[in-house]
Amino acid sequence: MPKFIYQIYHFSSAIQHRLTKRITISGFAVILCLIFAAALGLDTTQNLTYQIFTFLLSILIIATVCSLLFRFRFSAIRTLPRFATVGVKLKYRIIIHNKTNQKQTNLKLFENFADPRPTWKEFLETPEPEEHKRTPLDIKLGSYRWLWLVSRKQCGTAKTIELPPLQSNSKTEIIGEITPTHRGVMRLVSMTIARPDPFGLFNACHTILLPQSLLILPKLYKLPPIQLPGLKKYQSGGISLASSVGDAEEFRSLREYRPGDSIRKIHWKSWAKVGKPIVKEEQDEFFVRHALILDTFQTEKYSPILEEAISIAASLASEVQTQESLLDLMFVGNEAYCFTFGRGISHTEKMLEILASVGSCRDKYFDSIIPVVLEKISMLSGCICIFISWDEERKKLIQYLNNMDVHTLVLILTNDHDNLNKTELMQYELATFHILNINNIQQELMQI
């Protein structure tokens, strides 16, 4: 891919960004007609086209001067929530303060995102999604790849707002709308208030610096009631474990102090009543604990199948959070991670925040997640595995969980059901398999 093509995209994208705010559709039409008239009216003795050129040029000059004479004095406050979700339109409050002594009408407001243009390295190394039917010209020029990467980095689009009349020296509240398209961090840097000239050709623009960021969470699917496998298990570790993973010791009775009892277990009120040391006798609580293993191992930086896997993980984890259980989210990024949620440890929002930032693991093998699973295996009641492929390494993990008597729900995402041997999947006694086509995720999830 020649670098000069990237530089053309980079430069033209900046020009387009500026012109779309400064010049209206009518303005572009007049400019095109002006160029056409100039080409035809070079010989003024043969036709009168030059008169059209002169007329259009006069209109453009007047429109330009009018747009330059407009004076702005505005300020604004934008109120954003902490999170938004892919595919769910976000409405938020904007308060605009008109600091002029005149009523301002016929205004528009544009939200400005941080520069979403990819770097040369990103453009060179990141292929567009495989579902796009690429033509030889697409492959050579990378036009679709550029547009896809810009959309991916921007994370969403903002609706242009037609502002109501702004009274002099007053504040007006309006509602903005953002449509998230990709998970990640959406960065807004400013907003632009624009007013067209009397001919509606050019916009006079005033930009208000207002940097803010918004975390876009993964898309969530509707799920049927899911009965997760497994029974309650003893969670060793006592109070020290309770503070870190949400375990608790349940009060059972009072008894006399014995040598070796912890001072922290002394029941001071009872000691005061009977005149001798009394301690609380407790027993560890048993409860359900599941692992949610997210498969992130692929060679591409982005892929639709990984995005769907993350969305399914978020949907399942949100469902589990409504139950009285612990959930260990396990995946591998730059290193192996395990985050525990449930029973008052962390809330759903924290889990979704983590999943919003999950990326593919391109430099490690699947077995790098095994140590994380082994660390928790003795405490697990069951396991949910979300796989983006099915091979020998993943089979070994399921076989190991089966041998350890851990009930497992396995979701395999694929583009083609026929590539999987369904008879082979039936050999695992404690594993339940569901094959999900990424083109029909919602319908197939409802059949689990």
C-alpha cells in the first residue's frame, strides 16, 4: 500500500471535516455551477455564460462577507453520563448561554470528536472486516478500510441539532443525541455553533472547547432465563477471603474461649455479662461460583466474531449478576486476567467497563489462559466458555473441566455450522454445547 494514498486520505479527511460545517449543500451546488460557468465562458465573444459566472461570483462574495461579519459570544455546558451502550441512542443535556444583546435564530450545533484518523501503522496493519465484499480496487486503495477505521475509532455519530431561538443574555437547555456504533472510549473535544448567511451558502462558525469522554459499553442481547450448572461449593479462606472475593462467615453460636482462638472473635458484650471470655463460633458459607471464560485469541486486531463474543459475555455476565452467585471473568489480553463480580464485590457497570476495553490477544497461545482456570478450579461450581473457534487446544480445556467434574456451558461462535462435528461435541458428559451463527446471534441465544 503506497504511503501517498494514506496521505491523500489523511489530508482529504481533514478538508472534508472542515468544509461540511462551513459550506452548506446549496453552497456546494453554487460553487460547482460557478466552476462549470467559468469553463464554458472563457470566450466572452462566443456566448453569454460569463454573465452567469459573474452573477454567481457576486453571490458568493456577498455570502462570504456576511458570514465574516457575524459576531458570536456563546458558552455551553454539556452533561454526559459515564456510560453508553452500542446501538442504544444516548440523549443528554446541553445548556447554551447567549451572551449577546440580540436574539439569535437559525442556528445549528455540531459535536466535534477527537481526531479519528488512523495512523499509518494502523492503516497498514489492520484489515477491514471479512464480511465486506472487497473488490480488487478496494484492496489496492484501501478506501473501505479507511472509512471503517475512522468509524471504529470515533465510536459513534452525533446528530446535528437545530437550535431554538436563543434569547439575549439568557441560557437555553437543549437535548443532544449520540448513536454509539462501537465499544471503547468516545472522546468529544468541542462543539460548533453555526449560522448560515442570508443566501444559505456558507456557515459562520464559533467553536466552544468542551473536552469530555464517554465509555461505550458492548452491545447487550436479550437472554432467556438461564439455569447455570453446578452446586454450591465451600469457599476456603475465611474472613480474609471475604474481603477480597466476597465470601463471608456465618454466625453459628457462642462458646467459651479456648487457647488459640483469635482475639477478633471475642464477643465483648457476653464477656461483660458472664465475667469470662466468650467467642463467636462461625462457619464458612457455601455458595455458587462460576467462571466466564472469554476467548480472545485471534490474529486480527478487530473482527466481528470477537465483537459478538464480547457482547455475549457482557449479556451473560449481566444476567448472572442478578443471581446469588460469584462470577470470575477470565480472559487474556496483554496478560491473563481474572476479575471477580457478584455478592457485593463489584457491580455490573464495572464488569461492562472492563469488557468495553477488551482487545484481541495476537501474541499468545490459547493455553496461556489455563493457569488462571487452574487457580480457581477447586472453588468453581460451573463454567461458561465463549469460544470464537474450535480446535484441539479448546477441546483439551473442555476435557479437563469435564474430568474435574465441572459442569460447563460452551458457546461456539462460527460463520458456518457445517464445519463443526456435532457428534464429537456429545462425548463430553458434563458439557452442554450451543453453536451460534454470528449472523443470527439474537435468535439463537433465545434458544439456549
